[in-house]
Amino acid sequence: MKAKLDILAVALGFLGLFGVVAATVMPMWRVSAFIGANLIVMEVLWEGLWMNCYNQADIKMQCKVYDSLLILPPELQAARGLMVVSIVVTVIALFVAGFSMQRSTCCQDNARAKNITVAFAASLFLLACLLTLVPVCWVAHTVIRNFYNPVVVDSRKRELGASLFIGWATSAILLATGGILLLSYSRRRSKEYAPYTSSYLLAARDPGRVSSVHSGRAPSSFHKHHEYV
């Protein structure tokens, strides 16, 4: 059962890594909104962390990388850094989770060290979940706030892009991965103290065997005198 939990956690971890990379690379964090009296439905604007793309009818999509990081709004600047850190943390978490598997040769003779490795991998996956969830929610909050802000002109209003939904789904996967590893850690922890518990129960059942002192019978002086004679 524990081996199945480890395999499931690693599989979900790879899926989470793919989701984080896809959400980071895809330029669909903010999409142009078709509102107002003058609708231009022939052109769609996608804004991502690294580039913006124009998708026009009967014309191939054209993308342009941002000339500078400083031209981006604060939420996209923070999202770029946090998503990159999330990718790095997820990769490290996958390596640590691979070392902590039951069939791994790492720390094979030391159950306590392997249990600590499982807990560390779970913490890394939970950290990656937080690093992914914060920028996605921040950008989504900014998009929704500007959409309902009457001061912002219609041409500057945006809608939620597909990358945000991928980021939310990826955060849920990373959270599930960390939860599964924590469950595996709790089960291994209980198995770790099982021998000590059984030894204590055996000692409690037979207290005379522990407290008794087997001392030999010392011969008396009278016996020594007769033996000498």
C-alpha cells in the first residue's frame, strides 16, 4: 500500500511540474475583453509573462517578447519570478520524493532518515503549491478588479486567460501530492515506533522476568568446614 502511495505521489508530481511549466510559458494570462459598443472581434490579444500575442482572422498569430521587465505591471513581474521558483522547487521535490520511495536504495538501512526525506518532499510540494497559487490569484484579482472599474477604459479591460485556470488546477495537484506524501509519512512514522511498542508490551506482560535477579546461592561457612575435613 505504501509503495502505491509513493508511485501515485511521483506521478502527480510530474503532472504538477508539467502544469507549472505550461502555465508559465503560455501567453494566455490575460485575454482581451470584447465589451462596449465598438467590438473588434477580428483581433484577440493575449498577454503572458514573457510575451504578448495577437491572433487575427486569416492571419497567423504574431507574438512579441517584452522588451523589458519594467514595462510589465507589478503582478506580472511578481508572477514571473514566483512561477520560475515554483518550477525549481517542484523539480527538487520530485528528486527528493524519488529518493524517499520504499524501493529506493537511498537511506535503505535508516528508516528514520527515509521518513525525514518523505516529510521534506511533502513540504517542498506544498511550497510549490503556494508559489503557484499566489501569482495566479493575484493576477486574477487584478483582472477582475479592473474589469469592473468604471475608470478603466474598455480597451484596457481584460478577461481571465487559460493559463490562470491551468495554474489553479496545478495548485490543486501539488496540494494533493503533498497530502499523499504526508499520509505516507504518518504511516511510516507509526511503523517506525512499532518495535519499541511491542517490546514495551512484552516487558509489561512479564514484569518478574525483568525485575528478577538471578543470584547464585552462596555456601555457608559450616559447609566449607565439612568440605575441608
